[in-house]
Amino acid sequence: MIFAVLLSLLSANNLAQEQGEVSVKQLLETEETVEKRATEELPEEPPVRNTDIVIDPYERGQPQSAMAGFLSAVKDYDYELATQYMDFRNLSDSTAAFEPEELARMLHIVLRRTIWIDLEAISDLPTGNLQDGLPSYRELIGEIDSASGTIRLYLQRVPRSTDRVKIWKISNASVEKIPYLSQQYSYTEFGEWLSKHLPVKDFLGVELWQWVYFSVALVFYLCIAILVTYIASKLIARFNPETHVEYHRFLKGPVTLLLTILMSRLFVAESNVTLAVQAIMDGATILVFAWIWLFVRAIDLVKIKLSDRFIAQDKPLAVYLLRPASTVAKVIIVAVGTLLWFENLGFSATTLLAGLGIGGLAIALAAQKTVENIIGAITLYTSAPVKVGQVCQFGTTFGVVEEIGLRATRVRTINRTVVHVANAQFVDMQLENISEREVIAYRPLLFLKPDCQSKSVEGIIEDIANMLKAHDKIAATPHRVCLKGFTLHGLSLDVLAHVKTTDYDEYLVVINELNLKILDVIAQHGCQLNSTQAVEGIA
């Protein structure tokens, strides 16, 4: 069931990415493609099979290579080079008033904030894609939503200024729209100031100033979260002073971090968020870690709560089971969180998850006996029919329980040997817990010789009964002495009493005293025990 829910969530995430969201994996692949195209050397001569390929120092002979060249230039913040891939002919006076490098910079910011350009979707033919419904001299880069509607950006095949050879550049119609788009998609004034005054570096597609900006914002919200959880902890301590210290640590640790991340994601200015920043946020690395930490610590709190409950219910051994159980739960949480994190980054975890489900089923079938024994251990710990250190009897084995493990229970027999019994088998046996008796039965086997007179037998019964009643270590009930019958061994006397102790050594002292007195009573009435049957005390 858990794997099915996760599969549905991951499938929904894949669909969202297919509908236009950008992942860290896609950005990394794009950067790799751009760098690869930028480092490729031009062929000295075009292949014979295609004489339309243009030899150009900036690789503007095909739409794909031209766009890759522009992206490579702006990635290195070389806006002067980037202008070589833009058509500045026939611009309006308002647009021409901007320096070409500034227009390239503005376009770079707009692209980083609006669309992810898939170079593989752009034609690598010198003539472009002639089947896209556009004029033969145009190639679509992408579409940007604006306040006035959707604006389409194009590459256009234009004559090279030196020799009129047709090459591909970002069309002048698209360049004309750059100032308008920049008004809507430029950074905030503070973002612009940071971008111009901090070193021009980036990591994972995120500029240095953005790392600084969002880090400072994160610290700010961390201070707020610390204040909120501190107040909450003080209020809890005031109204419930007996609250376990781990609950306060839970608030000051994972709850504080999670609250910080959630606030920062809700209130950070969107104007400074680029696609790379959004991809990092969608990757949710810190958020996933915060949720994992929260659930792991929550398991610790549940373990503390259950431990107190088991101790209150006089089931201290069940506490030992909580540690492996909590460890298994934590491993599952970390594994699931890691899979979701990989999925957020853009790596498909659905296939891996399905494989884990099938592999888990195979392992479960192969380890069926092991699972049964673990369930048996859970039963022994929770229901606690016997505990470590108690004397018990199961089947024909009598001994002391030394350990209840996850696979087997170890019992030390009265012969000082050790017996290991599988938990699944042990819980199905009839277990007699000797240590939990509140008294120990005293049932001596007395056989008088057949020549004893009835009055003597009656006197023996009466004296033994009075002796038992008068003894301070004998329970008042149940309690009986009678002539049970006639056997081959003689006259059978049935004696039943209970010694008020659970200490076997003390029990032996009491029955030794009783047995000697019984011998005196029998001798006083002129009777004898049948020599073929010894007097025996059964515990």
C-alpha cells in the first residue's frame, strides 16, 4: 500500500515536469550540452553530404549551434560575445538607446526567469525546421507569458554583414521586445544592486548574489522560527512542567528547521527567483532533510511514550523491542525521503521504487521463517507470558529464560544446559510461568501400612490438619487432609496445602519442618509408612 501511494505521487511529479517545470537534472544537462557545443571544434571543411553548412567563427550556421553559442556566452557573462548572436537591425529608437551588451544582459535575465530552452528541440539543420509552420527563415526559441499576452522569441536567418552569407541570430523582432520583458522580469532593486556589486560567479546555475540573498533570508527566518519555538517551549513548560525534555528538543530542533524552510519558501521575493533557483527549491533538499529529521525525531518521541506505557503496564521487556522497531521505521523514512528527493531533482525513482517493491516481496518470501520469528518476538515482548529471569515450563523442558531475541528464546534448563527455541514455535506452546505463582503447593504422598486402625488414621488426619492450620507459613485456603483411598501401596492420605512464599529455598525449609512433624504424628498413633513408597514433596 505504501509503495502504491509513493508510485502515484512520483507519477504525478513526473507529469508536472512534463508539463513544463524545470528540474535540477534538466538544468545540469542543458549546461553540459552548452559546454559541449562551446568546446567543439569546427570542421575544416564541411561534409560532402551537405554543402549548405556555413563555416562561421561563432557557429551560427545552424539554429541549434547559434542558440548554444548565445547560452554559452551569457553563462560566462560575456555579454559582448553574446551580442554576436543578436540581430540589432531596424530597432526602434527606444530600444536602440540601450547598449547592445545591456540588451544581451537583460535578455539573459529574462530567459533565466521565464523559460528553459531545450537545445535538442531546436533544429540543427542549416535551413532550420521547415515543418514547424513558420517561415523558412525563422526558428522558434520559446514562448514567454507577459502582461499583454504570450510573446514568442525567434531565431532568424539573416545575411552576415561581411559576406552576406545566411547565418542564424536572435531576430530583431525578439530583441525589440527585450526592454518590455525586462520591465516585468527584472530583479528587484536590491537584487540588481547585489548582482552588480558582488563577483560574477554561479553554482548550479544560481548566481553568487542569489546564494547570498537567499542565505541571508534563510538566517532571518531561522531567527523568527527560533523565537516562535522558544515561546512555545516556555508555554508548554509552564502549563505542563512534567513534559519530557525530548519534546522541548523536538521543538527547538526539527520543528524550528521545518518552520524556517516553510516561511522562507512562502515569503521570499519572487522577483529574484530564476528557473535555476526554482529548480533548486523544487529539489527541496533542505526541506526533505527537515521532514526526514522531523519524522525520525517523532519516532523517538513515540518510543519514549510507549516505553513509559509498557513500564506502567509492568511490561519492561517490551521496551527492548522498541529499539529495533524504531530503527526499521527510521530506515524506511530515510529511504522514502531519499527517493522523493531524487524524484524532485528530476531523476526517475519510479522504476527503482517498483524494483524495490518486487525485490522486497521476494525477500519477504525467502525470509518467511525469519519474519515469523520476529512477529513471535513482538508477541513475547508485548503480551509477556514469560520474562527474562523467570522460571517456566514448556513441553517437557523446565528452566530459566535468559534471553528473548528477535529470532529465538534462550532457556537455561535445570541440568544447566541451554535450549534455543524459535520464537514462532515458542509462542504456540503451552507456557507455564512458574515464577508468577503467588504461593507454592505442598502435596506430600503418604501411604500408611494397611494394618493401621481406623481410629489411628482418623487421629493422624486430625493432627496433620491442626498442624497445618496452626503454621504461620501455610495459607488458610485451599487446604485439606483426608483418606483418599486404598491402593496397592497401602492407605493413601491426600494432603494439600500452600506455602506462602515464592522463594523456593524458603519453601524447602518449611516443608522440611512439616515432613518431620508428620513423621512424628504417624509414629504417635502407632502407624507406619509403607516402606515401598517414599514420602515426597511436590513443588
